Amino acid sequence: MHEQSNTRTLVLYALFIALIFLLGLTPEIGFIYLPIAAITTVHIPVIVGGFQLGPKGGALFGFFFGLVSFIACFTMPDATSAIILGTGTGFGVYNLVLILAILFLPRILAGLFAALTYRALAAAGKDMLGMGAAALVGTATNTVLFLGGLYLLAFEQTARVMGVAGKGAAALLQALLGIVALNGVLEAVVAVILCCAAGKALQAVTKSRRG
């Protein structure tokens, strides 16, 4: 019985990590493109994995989310990739700090905080509420820390990318808050819907096998 439990856990880890790579490296399914925005779904398996495997699993899946984001900087480069990798300015220790602080830390903490939120509410008998709250917490953590890292650690580069160079801190903050208000809210709504649905489906499968 113990060996079966260990095997199931390893299978779940492999499944969620595979989903993270699939979504993160396949833009057609890892991103939902809308007329005025694009929202990512890569954080969904990170959060749902936290439901199933706890804070340790959530943090590990967050690490792989960060790793996929780092790989995407080379395979699907964008403006943020140029900032983090120092394109045109050279790569150095500063860029290593950006990689850790902007690509990895927000993702790891998103998985960890989502799992802790779910565990606390599920222990109080509020399972469905826990899933929804965990999805919100995980999404908000990733969005706020990612954009906050760009603001604090790469202010000038981010201002140039956002088209507000030389207009001061308030202008960049307003631009970033606009991203939060649009993409961040849409990602949170999608995360709540998908994480709750996937979480309940996995629970049903687990119960049926045990039964």
C-alpha cells in the first residue's frame, strides 16, 4: 500500500511538471489571446498541483514554472526577455539577480502560497472555497511580484519597454497597474474557474480509485 502511494505521488509530480512544460512552451495552448489582452494558463498546474501535493509540491512546481519561463526567454523572446537577459547591454551578475528575482521567486512563492491557502481552508472544511482562494492568491502573488520586480530592479529598462521613459515613477506605476487591472484580473478569473474544476475532478478520480 505504501509503495502504491509513493508511485501515485511520483506519477502526479511527473504529470504536473509535464503540463507546466507543455503549456509554457506551447503558446497556442499556454496562452489565451483576447482582442485586448493575452492571459497565461501556465500557473494552473502549479496551483492545482499544490492542492494535491501540498506546499512542497506547490513550491517545486513553481520552480519549474520559473524554469520554463527562463527557457522561453530564448525560444520565444519578448521585451521582458531582453530586459532580464541584458540584450544589448551585456549579461552579468545583475542579470542573474533579475532571473532569480523576476522569473523564479514569484513563481515559487505563487505555488507555495496557493498550497498553504488551500491547506488552511480545506482543514477548516471549506474545500471549494480553499480552491478558489488559492487560485486567487497564487495568481496575485505571481503577477504582483513579477511586475514589482521589474519596477524595483529594472526601472529604466521597463519604462523604455512600456513607452514611459523619462516620465517618472508615477507614469511607470500607472502603466504596470494597467496590466494588473486587465491581464491580472482576467488571469485570476480564469485561474479560479479552471483550478476549481480541475481540483474537484482530481478529487473525484482519487476517491473513486480508493473506493
